[in-house]
Amino acid sequence: MDMADEADICRVCRSEGTADKPLYHPCVCTGSIKFIHQECLVQWLKHSRKEYCELCKHRFAFTPSRIYKCLFTGSVSSLLTLPLDMLSTENLLADCLQGCFVVTCTLCAFISLVWLREQIVHGGAPLWLEHQQQPQANAAGQQPNEAAGPGAAENPAAAPPAPADPPAHNEAQPEAPDGPPEQGEEPELDNEEEEGPAAEDAEANNGAQDDMNWNALEWDRAAEELTWERMLGLDGSLVFLEHVFWVVSLNTLFILVFAFCPYHIGHFSVVGLGFEEYVQASHFEGLITTIVGYILLAMTLILCHGLAALVRFQRSRRLLGVCYIVVKVSLLVVVEIGVFPLICGWWLDICSLEMFDASLKDRELSFKSAPGTTMFLHWLVGMVYVFYFASFILLLREVLRPGVLWFLRNLNDPDFNPVQEMIHLPIYRHLRRFILSVVVFGSIVLLMLWLPIRVIKLVLPAFLPYNVMLYSDAPVSELSLELLLLQVVLPALLEQGHTRQWLKGLVRAWTVSAGYLLDLHSYLLGEQEDNEANQPVNNNNNPAPGHHNNNNDNPAPAVGEGLHAAHQAILQQGGPVGFQPYHRPPRFPFRIVLLIGFMCVTLLVASLMCLTLPVFAGRWLMSFWTGSSKIHELYTAACGLYVCWLSIRGATVLLAWMPQGRTVIMLKAQEWTLMILKTLVVALLVAGVIPLLLGLLFELVIVAPLRVPLDQTPLFYPWQDWALGVLHAKIIAAITLMGPQWWLKTVIEQVYANGIRNIDLYFIIRKLAAPVISVLLLSLCVPYVIAAGIVPAIGVTPEMQILMQRRIYPFLLMVVSIIGILSFQIRQFKRLYEHIKNDKYLVGQRLVNYERKARAASSVPPPNPIPE
């Protein structure tokens, strides 16, 4: 290459060579087409798809360029700092959060495994895991059926008591009631495990023996010895390194066993089956792939368990069976807590599309834009729906006769343990329950949501859709309405005491009416309903005679037990445990069908009222406030519900006063009128003036300096400032109540203790409202006087005046904060100084004589040190 000739140019781009792009002459051609850039030649070769020059037919040659043979280049310091260079602080916070999440998942996984082991040990393993030991027991001359079955039937007193959480039926037995057969089968399993000569039984029971021989004193001693200094290695010992090693090892093992292996098993299976595109389209590729891996792992484990049983590998068979139970319970928990609420949430959304004038295309777009948020919101809605359904079932059990809801398992039953059912029942039983639960819950949604919406659109075409826009053209801020909803409306609506009693009364009235109309009073309420109507009983709990329903003795419920019992315990075998007789009228099945139809009509009418009445009342009331502007229906519905709640509450109070006579009602009215007037005055000061001043101060100190530049004028909205002040006042009151004892905390506690009925207007104004309002007014007025009165009198420039007016509030806040921090640190250092002085030099204490202030201090006699 001739770099001396400056006239040499590339024959492709016609530019000269540079240090970064030198010119080459790779062929025989001369003259103006002699030189060419390497990049230009490579692009031309790609375009022409030839490896030689088209003019001289010479083949171009390239020599390979490699890096240095030494891996590390540079100084020794770069070699020593290489591990630190591999670390990046770019995503440090995200990495820390992910690490905390992984550690939390590890801890929860190991705790769940230990707890599941306890369930298997104390509740007994399934029969398919233990049935291989029966031939060994028969070889020893033991007949299990003769030892346990007839003995338990003929001599019930000799049978051991059933455990606190008896397991449900397994797949080897036909469907039968969950009562005596279960208690008869449990001793059979116990006898087999105790008297079987197999060696693995003793090894399997070692864990239970260790649990029975534990000493509480040793645990307490270990808890006393394990301190934070020892855990964090601050005591100088090397035990901390051992703790770090075990934590890192267990986390690595958890990631490898419970995440890495199932994910890759599922990934290979998905790729092999050709479902990779469908999994990627779900936006949850990792989660779905891991679940598929767990499913295939469970199938592999049960297959290997069967092969081990065929070749009589007892240890391997039991180990594989226990691993299968762990994977099976984990998958069932995921289905119960994750999949089923998600299905309910999506079905609720689909059935309510017409209520919000939406379509499936809109939901698809929202899912593609934010898949995680969309799935979480639907899961949350489904979980709330399942929870309130279970709560309503519990309320029905308090009203109805024991035995009416025989097909639903009782949540308050101390013998009900869903984890034992997950362990013992086969997969097809759980799948049948899941499908039945989906059908039942989906039908209820159709009855109480989709059908009422269709009726509303036919009867009131202009009522729907609900306005759920995310923006508002109303003069009232959305933030203000949200704060009012959270701070005023929801606390009143979520008061479960009165609402639950009202709902229970409505259910009882409906039941009595339906019972007398259809001649099913004995079936629905029982013969002794009149005698037990005023007793707080739990009718469908039905403990056995001599057994007290003490939930404190029961083990702690597992995650998802309530959800499992809410929708997976449908279609239980047999009747209730404590069945009460009832009168069976003629044509009983037809009357039951009429009862179900009447119930459906009632639910439809109730849904229509709940969907229309609160929203209509809220729209009418909010129209006086916002005019013709449309606002979010959440606020109108909340306002309507609040008004309905107040109306029902007032009606119940009047009904409670009416039997006492007109004089008592007038006295009560006068008393409540005076109390309401006092409450209005207090609300005007405490909930009106103080939040307004507090919100305005927050606006001047924080919001305006951050949002509004110096060349613009800030605008203040008193309504929004008041709404923010309400939130700030509640936060300050909560922090004050949690903090140390001082005058404001004492006053607030006294006001809370007095309540509304014993409200002390003079005490609140003198001790609470006046001091707080004075401090807030001084905080607002003193900086303004300094910035608008004193600073212009000094003669500063207008720019400095504006700067002082806009920055004096945050400056004074910083000064006050620094003074407070310094005073706090000075007090802390004084305490530390006193502590060190007393610890090092204190040898005793002396008694001080009482002297009047007028006398001199020298009259005190010389001290006599008292030794410690």
C-alpha cells in the first residue's frame, strides 16, 4: 500500500485514505482503480457475490486478525481490580430487591417443606404410599382388617382417638360420608405402621419420635444464646461465616432444585412439542414453562414410583412418593390461590363489559400494554369475589338449619384440613372439584352480574354505561375525591358490625318468608328456631358431643386454606355430622326446585338494586356539586352507598327508640341534636381549618418550590389543599400516637377516649384546636411578613424579593429541621456522656437533704458516700 501518494483515492467511494480507513491495493489493477477501502470492498463483494476482481480476475485474499495471546493486558492493578470491574452499580437497587425476593422465597419454601413433612407424619401418608407394606404384615401373621376394622367397630372405646386433622378419603375407597369410616380407617393405618416389621417404617417414624421428644427448655436456651451480635458476626466469632455459608448454599440449592431444573425441563418439553410460540404469546413465558416443568416432573415421579413398587425398592418407592406429594401439593396450592381467582376475575370482567361500554378488543390491548398489571388486577378482583362468597356462606350457616348446606364443607369445622385432602385425595377428584367450582362460581356471576346488566339495558337504556374515564373535566380534582373516598366513605362502609347484622337480618327474614310460602320452614330453620333465634350460635359447625369448638387448639391455617374451603369443598360425600331432623312436606323435590327459583329471582332483584340505586342516588347528589360534568362512577357509587348506609342506620336507630315512647324519643333527639352541633363545630375546626392550613403550608414548603419556576406565579386551589391536608393530618396523628408521650399525644388520646357521645367542646378547642391552629398560622404568617414586609424595606432588588418570597418557606423548614436534629444529637451525646461517666467513675449515690430555696446551698452537711 502506497500511503505517500496523497492523490490516491478509493475506486468505490472516491475518498482518500485515513488512519481509521486506510487504502489497499488487493488486485493487479493500476491507475485510478488501484486502491480501495476494505469496508467498500466487503460491501461490493456482498452485493456482487463474487470473490475476485471483475477486471483482472484476481482473487482477493484476507489474512485473519486475532487478539493478543495474553488474556490480561495492561498493568498489574487492572488485574487485581478485575473482580471489582465485573460488578456494576447500574442496577444495584433492582438486584438487591431481586435478591431479597429470592431469599424470602427460599425461606418460605423451606418452612413450607418442613410444615408439609409434619402434615405427612402426623396426618398419615396416603394408602397408595403405604399399601406395599401390607404383604409384609400378613407374612408376620397379622391381618390388618381383623386387627383394626372389627375391633374398632365392636369396641369403640379401645380405638385410639382420631387426630386433630383427620385425612380425607383416598382414591382407593368409594365415596362415603366423612365420619365414622374415616375414624375406623385411621387406626388401621396406625396398626400397620406400628406392627409392620419393615425397616423403613421405623426410619419413617424417627421424625415423629423426634418431634414427640423435643424439649421446650432447650429451644428457649438456644433462643437466648442466639443474639443479633452473634448472627451478624459482631461478637468476634467465626460462626457468622458459617451462617453466611449455609445461607448462600441453601439459596443456591433452592434456585437449582426449585427453579433451574423445572424451568429447563419445561422449556425442553415446550420446544419439543412445538408450543414455544403460544407460550411466548402469553407474556409469562418463564412462569408457564416452570409450571409445565413441575407437571412433567410430577408425572415422572409417579411413574418412577410405580416402577420402584414393581421391583420392590421400598426406600426408593417411599422417597419418590413423598417427592410426588410435595410437587402435587405445590401445584394444587398454585391452582387454588392463583389460577382459580384469576379465572373468576377474568369472567367477572367479561360479564361486565357492557356495563362499562368496553369490548374484548380493549381488554386485549390493555393486556398487551401491561400484562403483569392486568393479570394482578384480575387476580385481585377474583380473590375478593371468592372471599366475600365464603363470608356469605358463613353467614348463611348462622341462619339456616344444620344440614341444609350439606354439600359445602364448613370453614369453622375443626376437623377440616384442606392440606390433608390435597395429600390424600387423587388428582382426578381435585380436578372434578375444580371444574364444579368453576361452573358454580361462573353461574353465580351470570345470575348476579350479566343478567342484571341485560335487564338494565332493556328497562333503562340511558342508565348504562358507567363512566370510568381516567380523566375528569369537573372543577373538582380527582385527587380530592379519591381522598374523600378513602378517608370518609370507605371507613364507614367497611364497618362490618352493623352491615353484617343488617344482612343477617335480611337473610333470616327472607328464609322465614320462603319457608312459610313453600312449607319449608322446618327444613330451612328447624323446629327449634324460635328458641335459638336470639342465641349467637354457629349452626353448621356441629362439633361432636363432648368436643368444644376451641379454635385456639387447632394448628395455624395454611396459605389458601380459606380459599380451598370456599370453592374446593363443594360436592362433599354424605350428610352433615350433626344432622337435625326436619318435617318433610309432600312433593318435597318440587318445593326445593321452587325454592331455588325463588332464590335466583331474589338474587337478581338484589343485584338490580345494588347496581342502580346507589349510582342513581350518587349521580343526583353529585350533580348539585359538579353540575353537568361527568365524574368517575366510583365516586357516585360510593356517595350513594354512603347515603344509603346513613339512611338505614338512622332508620334502625329510630326503630330501636320507638318502643320507648315519644318522651324518650324527644329527649334522645335533643341530646343527639346538641351532640351533632358540637360535632359540627369540632369538625369545622379539626377537619376543616387545620387540614386547610396544613395543606396550604405543605403546598408552600414542598409543592410550589419543586413545580413552579421563579418566573411564574403559583396558583393555589383551596379545595385540593384541604384534601391533601386531611391526608397529612391523619398521617401526623398516626405518627403522634405511635411516638413518645407528649402533650399532643395526650390530648389526642383523651379525645379518642371520650368519643362522639361524650365530646368535650371546650377541651378540644382549648387543648387541641387553638394550639395547633396557632402554630400553623405562625408558620404561614411569619415567613410571609419577613418576605413581603421586612425584605422590601431593606431595599433589595425585585428579583431578590421574589426569590425570598418563594424560597423562605423551605429555607425556614430546613433551619428548623437542622435545629431539631442538632438538639436531638446534643441530648443523645449528653446521655452517652452521662452513661460513660457513670459506667467508669460512679462508685455510689448520696441522699440529698430537703432545703428551702431561700437558704444557701452551703448549709447542706458534707456528703457521706454510701458504698454500693
